[in-house]
Amino acid sequence: MTLEQLLAETELGLSQIQQVDLPALQQAKDWQSKYRILMQLGKKIPAIPEKMKQQQLLVKGCESRAWLLHYYNKPADQHLFVLDSEARIVKGLMAIMLCLVNGMNNQQLKKFDLTQAFDKLQLKPYLSQSRGNGLAAMVQKINSCCH
């Protein structure tokens, strides 16, 4: 799989998650329902091929291994991301984060408060401290892409 294919398939998956799954997640009343949705999200995003899983893509601070690939399309001023994780729940949580930022330009990404936007989904009370730390590390890695 080429980088272009990976970016295109990820963008398609993130678009579907944003349109269909995020509203369902927000309407789900209990943690079990939310958890089921989160577990399915990772399946909508292509896996990063093993040969592309380089050490510098690892998100430091995640308990399970998670990779974030960032591509900046300079002519379009557009930040594109690809993610993968060994843990399905982590991949689902990361997919939600990327739904919120994928395709943003430099100015949008610098101004956007990803933590605040993610908190509005009211998932943090259900997450372990280590998952919360992993999400904070993910936010930091995304924010570092435009600085």
C-alpha cells in the first residue's frame, strides 16, 4: 500500500466515522454502548503497513503501542494523519481525535483545542488513567505537527 492510498482510505474512514459514528456515540446512554461503538471504529481505518511502522511514529506515553503518521500537504496547507494501534479501543479513541483534526490547515490546527473538543464527547470518566495519559500524549503529538 502506498502512502497516497493509505491517506485516501484513512480520510474515507474518518469521514464515515464523523458522519455516522460520532453522532451515535454522542447519543449512546451507557458505557457499554459507547464501548461497542469505539471498538468498531478501528475497523474503519486501514492499518499502517508493518514496513511503515517506524520508531519515530510511536506515540510515547501510550501503554499499548500506537503509531501516528503525519503528512503535511504544503501546497494545500493541509495536515493529514494516519493511525494504528495494537489495542482496538485505543485505535477507536485515536480515530475520533483524527476525525476532529484531519484535513485542517496550519492556522486551524494551531487554534483548535483538541482536548476540549474530545472532552465534549464525555468519554474520559470511563477511561483508565493510563488511557487518559495516552490520549494526552496523542494530543501533544498532533499539536506538535504544526509548530
